[in-house]
Amino acid sequence: MKLHVRPVLDRFREQLASVEAAPQLALLGLLAGLVTGFVVLLFRASVEGILEAINGSQAEAFENLDPLWRLALPVIGAVLIALYLWKQSDADRRMGIAHVLERFSHHQGYFNLRSLINQFNLGVMTLGSGFSVGREGPAVHLGAAASSLIGQWMRLPNNSMRTLVGCGAAAAIAASFNTPLAGVIFAIEIILLDFSLASLLPLTLAAVTGALMSQLVYGSGSVINVPPLALGSLWEVPWLVVCGMALGGLGAMFSWCLLFCQRWARGPFFIRLIGIGVLTGAVGWFLPQAMGMGYDSLNAALIGQLSLGVLLALALVKTLLTATSIGLGLPAGLISPILVCGACLGGALGLIGQELFGLRSPSGLYAMLGMAAAMGAILQAPLAALIALLELTHNPNIVFPGMLVVAIANLTTSQVLGQGSVFLQSLRQQGIGIRFSPQVQAMQAVGASTLMERDFICLPRHVELAHAKDLFAKRLPRWIIVERDDKPVALLRAADLASQLELEHNAPLDLLSMPGERRDLCMLPMQATVQEALDALSNQGHEVLCLMVRRRRSAPRPAGVVTREALDHYYQLNR
């Protein structure tokens, strides 16, 4: 069986290294969607099970808890999280969408198993303790990590590993919100930072598969319940512009607060977590609606059940509480809380407009617009926010006002108040830059093995004349990989060795000192992308790259060579 499977897998990996691998990538998209859907649904069920055990059938009704329990629950959760992370390194404490971006940009999308396990356990603990955070960030991390681990187990090339990570993110958003199209756009705008037709098909299949699995378990309804609403009059357009500006200000405030707390976070991690727990408990004592993910408050805002005072208090308090918690290091997500904050501010602005100007649109419409505008402004992902708004509401009447408010909010946050994507800013503040040059993206989308030359033989540094003549009598290759201690060290033209065989020698030939053109080489795994190959040659000053392939339970062996000329030629063609 193994003899038949190995050539098929090898051929599959070779095809994936090319830019023209649509059927293979589609298969990976389906696989990523299935794996991510299972992991995310298990995560969601675990969180809901804990919340229902605490709050009863209304999982997020923290207002039904005794005030002492609301105060104690986050503190207990903080202690458990601190104990769980006590012996772990700072690297193991990095989680969420920002961590996915880091692994995608600097580590070709590679995750380890501990990262997945930590995110699952800590996400359940954090969300089950009533902290003002979201489950979508952990879900994206889980989807990306699970898909990455599948790709590592299959030893897929790095260019397809990156696609797998994007598929995991798309499937996670689709399974969390039951919004497959928003999942695709989210992966393109936030994770991949690039759009290409080659990645569109696998992302779509992954998102559809994730949404399908969610519907099989939870039905076809969305996480929010929205009545059909429409803009009352075009005379409300100026007020929509004002709302967009206010929501852009909310987005900037969220980013400022998170980055400020992250910048000035001092002291032991344990103390910071306890501080977050005490702060959340104190807020929950007076405003229990600010605890948890907040989907119950979101639905109440959308159907107009909350008063103006509660809406304003929730918008302000939950924004500051969520940003402070994540900024101080709480391992959780932020998407659902910012949806709640935006909906509350939008609903409040709708009520204010009704009182001041007699607007005919219900406050629920403005809550919907605020939800999308806050998401688009904080994440700097306007298209994903608009698509999510359309899929969550199933209301085409929301498109026109939604586009206006989301655009104004994004411009206010980024251009007026100078705040970019909260994830990219957070990474930049930690000294982690994200490369999203179109040229780099193009080089990362292709495996170096597509430029590899396979016409070579491996010889040790010292070779007997008779042995070399026997080899060349059978076939004259183009290249000779010279090995020292079974490791490739140089590349030699076979023609140079052939010319030496015509001379009379009594001693073995030294391939590293004999006359001929030799090139020092460096080694990379077979999975490397073209960009990795370019970086390796530039950093080490070599002219040739040797791609190594590892069979199970054996040392890596040369699979082929990539010359600088081949890389430069490919680079010039794709400029």
C-alpha cells in the first residue's frame, strides 16, 4: 500500500508547488473546511456548555447571576488561566488573529500542536468566565492551526500551506457566523492580504464546507435575529454621515486603548490577569450586560429593546473593557464585542436622530449599520464588514446605507484619526512587521521546486577514477552535487569532471580542489517557496540552492538544485 501511496503523494506535492493547481487546491479547501468545521463546532459546544451550566438556558444572561457571582467568576477564570500559562513561554501565550498573521507572514503558516491545544483550552476558560471578549478570534486561530497541522503531516509545499491557513480562517468565520461569503472576504482582507483567482476556489469551498457543518448542527439561522428594516428617507443621509464619523471615532478609541494597554503592560503576567478579572467583575456588578460575548445585548439593540442610557453605557464601557482586557494579554478575540459596541452606539445614534430630527428609520437599522461600521473601522476590512452585514441580515435594503456608513467610519479611523488595522498595529508595536508587497506575495505563491533541476548525481568529495568513469559511461548528468560527511557543500558541472577523467591520475580526485567551476550551495526543505529561495541566497551569499526531501525515518536527501539564474529569470518575468 505504501509503495502505491508514496508516488501519488509526491506527485500531488509537485502539482501544488505550481501556480496552476486548481483541482489540488480545491481538494485542500474541502479538507480544511471539514477539519476546521469540526474543531470550531467542538469549541463552540464547549463554550456554550460551560455558559449554560453557569447561566442556565440563556447562556449569556449574566444579569440573572447574583452580583457576588458576577464579581467572582472572572477572578476565578483569571486564576485558572494564569495557572495554565504559569510554566509556558511568552511564545506559547501568543494567540488569536494577530498570531495567525505573524505565523502566516514569518513562518509560512506553520503552527505547532501546543498552539492549537492552548488556544482551545484558554478560549473555553476565557469565554466561560464571562470576560468581555469574542469567540471568533480563537476560532480563526483554531481553524488556521488545524489546517496547518494537516498540511505539515502531509509535508505539503509552503505555498499551499499558506493557502491552507487562509482556508482555515475562512471556514472558521463561516462556521462561527454562518456567513460563507464573509468568511472568504475576511480571509482575503485580513489574513492573505492579497486577492488571486488561484486562492478564491479553495477559500470558497472551505467556507461553504464550514458553514454547511454549522448548519447541520445549529440550523440555517444566523447568530443574530434581525427584522426586515429599510432606510426611512434619503433625508437621513446627512445623519448617516455623522453616524459614520462617530463610529469611526469609536473604532479609533478601541485601537488607542488596546495599544496603550499593550504598550504600558508591566508586571508579572499573573498579576495582569488577576487585574483583568477584578476589573471585569467590578464592571459586571454594575453593568452585567457588558460581560461575555454580548450576543444577547446585540439582539436586544437590533430590535430596539434597550434604552438610550443603556446603549450609550454599553458602547463606552464594553469598548474600554474589551480593549483593556486584550491589551493586557487576555488570550481571546475581539470581533463579537466590537459588533456589540458598534450596534449599541449605532442604536443610540438612531434614537438621538429620532428625537432631534424626527427620523423615520427605526433604531435597529442604525444598530445594524453601527455593527458593520465598527467592525470595518477597527479591522480596516470594509468589504468583509459589508458582506457580513448583508449575510447576517438577509436584507438587500441595507447595502446602500451600509456602504456609506462603513466607508465614512473607515476613513475617519484611518485618515482622520490615524489608526490602521488593530491587528497590524499590535504586531508592529511588538516589533513584528508584516510584509504584504504584491511582488513578495507572488513569489510566495509558487514553490521553488517548480524551478528545480533534477539532472544531477551526488558524489563524495574524494572519488575514485574508475567509479566516476563507470557512472559517466551510463549517463552524463548536467550537475554533480559534492558531499562532505553526507551533506551537500558545492555544485560542480559534470563536464568539468569528465574533462579530468581524460587525464591520467593515480590518486582519487578531490572534487573541491580540482580545476573546474564550483558553486557553494545552501540547503532548504523541498517545501520552500520562491521567495524563501531568494531570501536564502541573498542572506547567505550563495549562488545555488539545494532542495532537500525527507522520507520518513531517514535523513534528508537532495531532490534537485535551483540556480540564482533561474530565480532571477522567474523574478523578472513576474515583476
